[in-house]
Amino acid sequence: MTATTGRPTMAAARRWAAAPAPDFAHLIRLSDDTGLFEHARHAIVRREHGYCTDDVARGLVVISREPEPTEEVLRLAERYLAFLTHAQDDGGAFRNRLGHDRRWADDPGLGDWWGRALWGLGTAAARSPAAWIREEALVAFSRGAARRSPAPHAMAFAGLGAAEVLRRHPGHVAAATLLADAATRVGAPGSDPRWPWPREHLTYANPALAEVIIAASQLRHGGPPLDDGLRMLTWLRAVQLRDGRLSVVPVKGWRHGAVRLHHDQQPIEVAALADACATAATVTGDPGWETGIRQAVGWFLGDNDLGTPMWDPATGGGYDGLTPHGPNLNQGAESTLALISTLQHARRLS
């Protein structure tokens, strides 16, 4: 299946030409010697809300993708890795919420944060330029890879970490098994061409589910058909386009047969689409998937429903959501990481 859905608008093409390089200034601002703070009011850290494994793991993914990180950025990877290994228990589960008082507010579990922790650890194990980070991340990943979550999103995130490990360590049995199990948990696309999705409800980071199917299709044994993941991603991208620009599923989601709302749109959905399109382009060799990446970049730079930039050039922070009245100007960790991740893909295309 080829990627032929949509073409970037002229405005998007102009913005693409001026796409900035990834900027880590705000991520550094949000981090301290313990981890990555979750929330901000505008660009000011809200320390009272503490840290979460979810965001620290996202941070480790993005930092590990940097081909030539500065010393300051590489130190973030050290802190984020230390946070994740502290959050992990002996059985491979993870706690999620740590207060600014350095006390955990929950017990170890296998929710989305477990999946994202394995994604971050797997990416660090595969891509970090520091050998000792790769080694320690692989130890922690291998411990967590023995567990399974009942949640499709958690399994999809974990599966993406497993795919990263397999790119560097093709014989890693635990990673291969985890990736196969993740694809099985996500499920096959439905037979209805109007809704070829494994579930009746689109929620958040939806492209990650299609991406893990695409990644798992490359397994030597037990992988799903590549066309399953490509069909899911082709449809998902198509239904999130309006007049050639991205208009992604909002935070409340969209149920099959229901009226679809268009706000509040979240940066995580846009970044997940860029990730999935990049994986599809790599696996298939079809450059048509790069159009999806360009549309994701365009969304951040202003080619969206309201024609407004979704980041602050003065701080390097990403805005937390697109509301009916404009951007939510808070610049939290999730949105800032979504911006950086998408601009990393733009840099590779450039």
C-alpha cells in the first residue's frame, strides 16, 4: 500500500522551508537533577505537580534520538535514565508519579507509563551515543519486557521500545516476543473500509497502534501482515485531514458513528502521526509517507484549523493544546517533547 492521501497546502510548504531545528532550551528549563517536571504555567515550571514516568520516558526517547547531543542534553538522558530505573521495581513494573518532595504517590503498575518506560529504555539501548547508557537501559528494558499489560496503548508503546532494541540486537528474544504480543494485543484492522480500526473508539496517540503493527510486520516469525498497519495508518491520516492540513482527533476522542469534535487537539497526536509515517517510510521505502511528516510539522508551525503557531519561538516550548479560541499557552513537558520529536523528523528529511 502506498501513501497517497492528501498533499501539503502552499502555506505548509512555505512553513516547511522555514522549519526550525529542534530546540532543547525549554526541556532543560523543565528538568532538574531528579527528572522532568510535568506541568508549566506558560513557560514557568509548576513544581507542585511533580514528575511522572510517562513524561520522563518520552524525554528519554527524544534525547536518545539526537545523533550528536550536546553535553547538557546528554546529561538529561543520564537523569531520565536514573529516574526510570528508580521507578522500576524488581518485577519490571513502574511507578508513575513522584512528588516534588521525592515521594512516590502510587504503587508499581503496568499502565501506559510502563509501556512508555520500555519505549524510552529501548530507544536509549539502541540509539544513545553513550555506551554505558545503552548497557544500563538494556538491563532495565529486559527486566520490564517480561511483563504484559492488558491495555492496548501500553502494549503498543512497549512494542515500539522492543522494535528499537531489535534494530540493534536482532537476536533479543524477549524484545521479539514483546513486539509480537503487542501487535496481537492491538489487533487487526476491521473489515469496514469506513472504519478499518481495531476498536470502535479513537482516543489518544492513535498512530502508535498502527506503527507497532508496521514494526511487528518485520519480525521473522509471527509478525502481522504489513498491509494491516499501512491500511490503519492510511485511513487514520485521511480522516484527520481538512483541506490538506491536519485536524487531529481531540482529547475527548471520537467514537464510531458519533459526531466528531475538532477541539481540544493535542500535540501528542500530531507527534505520534509523524513517528508512524516515518516508520512507514522506512519500512516500505515509499517517500509518499513523508507527506504525513510534513503535515505534522505544518500543524505546529501554523498550518492547522486556526492558522496559529503551536509553539513559542522565544522559549522553545510547545503549547499544550489547540482550543476553539487559540492555543493553550501553557508549555508542559508532553507538548514540548511532541514539538521536539516532530522537528527531529523534519531535520532528517531536510
